[in-house]
Amino acid sequence: MISYILRRTFAAVILLLVVTAVTFAIFFLLPRLVGQSADQLAQQYIGKSPSKADIVAVKHNLGLDQPLYIQYWHFIKGIVAGADYNLGPTTVHCDVPCFGYSFKDHVEVWPQLTSRIPITLSLALGAAVLWLLSGVAVGVVSALKPRSLFDRTFMGVALAGVSLPMFFTGNLAILLFTYKWPIFGRTYVPFTENPAQWANTLFPAWCSLALLYSAIYARLTRSGMLETMNEDFIRTARSKGLPERTVVVRHGLRAALTPIITVFGMDLGLLLGGAVITEYVFSLPGVGQYAVQGITDNDLPKILGVTLLAAVFVVIANLLVDVLYAAADPRVRLS
């Protein structure tokens, strides 16, 4: 197991290097391939009608006058060893892990990300608990009562949940439960300050996300349970006289959890990297909103920081999924 984890960790480091290289190339190499010069790139971060001296100074401060591989090397080196940045008349040190300085705000990217991670973490974990419990429960009951009124009703609701976009369900939740019936708050409050207000503010966002994802998990659970409940080991468990609840939960559901764990790991990892639309709709200053700011401003350090953070979450989620396979399904063994 230890050697397996070490191999996956090494592969994860290589994957993260590839992700940063591809993102770096998209924002620096592609513009030059279509004819945009370093001066034009630097001019985006200056006010109107800049002088030639201003463009040269900004280009030098941002490192745009260096070859691309040197710029990429400085970025990777800053993550593991820190870096020094020349911000006009002063030189500042960026501590490890240094994701660079924002081209627009002239502040370190990593502290900005760490201040937003708790918000995105609160949003993702709260919604994940809701959609996992509700989706799996509905899927199990639907599989045990196929083609019943319950099955048809909730599978129809699941289809509607998958079809409705987040910007519709989110705005509808805000309209109903914040303005028409002012039950929930609009201003985010950290958990450490007021746990009740924290949950009250995030609950509409949790429900909006859970409606989307629980529909997917209900359909996955239903199809998996329908297949599993017809297996020979289920008939054997019933022939031994085991209670139906034990047969369903310990034997049927456990065997059907493998695809659910896979999808759950990917979904949670992606959400931890930033729930862009949800954070935008509910005005949550999380990682997703920070990513939107970086893309709008064409701010490469912000974009690289969010991309690398999202990749880390996805890689960790995939590793945990592989480890959990053996615990969820005894037929699965890690070699």
C-alpha cells in the first residue's frame, strides 16, 4: 500500500507540472503564436496611453522580456523555494509556496487563495453531505420499488434536477427564500464567528448544488442497485435468513458503491477547486470567484494559482477514491 501511494504521489507531481505547463502556454505562448508581442501583453496592465518607457518597465517587472522557459522555471522555483519580485522602487520576498504576485493587484496570490479556501470548502462539503445522503437514499428506495409511483416520481424529479442549470435554481432560491420569504441571510459569515449564521447563509447554496448532484447520484445508485440485487451473493444472503435491511445495506448497497465513490471523488475535488457559477450567483468570495476575477483581468498568476489548487484537490480525491475501493467492495483489491 505504501509503495502504491508513493507511486501515485510521484505521478501526481508530474501531472501538476503538466497542468501548470499547459496553463502557462495557453496564456503566454498562444498569444505570441497569433502575433501578440510582449509589449502588447505588458500594455494590458498599464493605464491608457502609456509611454514606451512605461511599457518597458512593466514588461521587465513582470518578466515578460525573458524567454518563456525562464518565466516558467521562475514560477515553479517560486512554489518550492520562494521568490523575490521587483515591484517598482522596492523588492519584496514571496514566501513558500509562492504562486507569484498578481499583475493587477500587486499582492501575493497564495494568501488570497488561502483566505478563500474555507468559503469554498464550506460550500462544497455542506452540499456534498446533502446530495450524497439524499441521492443515495432515493436511489436505493427506487431500486427496491422499481416502476412504482415513488420510483417514477423521484426519477422524474432527478431528471429535472439534472436539466436545470445552477444560475436558474440558485437565483430562484435567492428570490424565494431571501427576498420574498426572508428566511436566509445573504452575507457570508465565517463558521468561527457564528456557526448558526454560517449555516443559515450557505443553506440555499447547499440545496441548489444538492438538487443538481443528488439527481445524478440517485440515478447512479438506482442502476447499480438494480444490477446488484439480482446477483447470486444476494440470493445466498437471503437464503441464509439474513434480515432484508442487512441484505440491502451491507451486501447490496456496499457492492453498488464503487461507481458512486468514483464520481463523488471527482465531483468533490472539482468543487473544492472552485464552484464558479454557485459562488457567483450567491456572491460568495471563494476560489471560484477569484478565478473569474483572474480570467476577466487576464491575470496569469491568479489563473495559475487556481488551476494548480484545483488540480491538487482532484489528484488527492482520486487517490482517496482508489484507497476506498477496497473498503467499499471486498471484490476490489489494490495490487
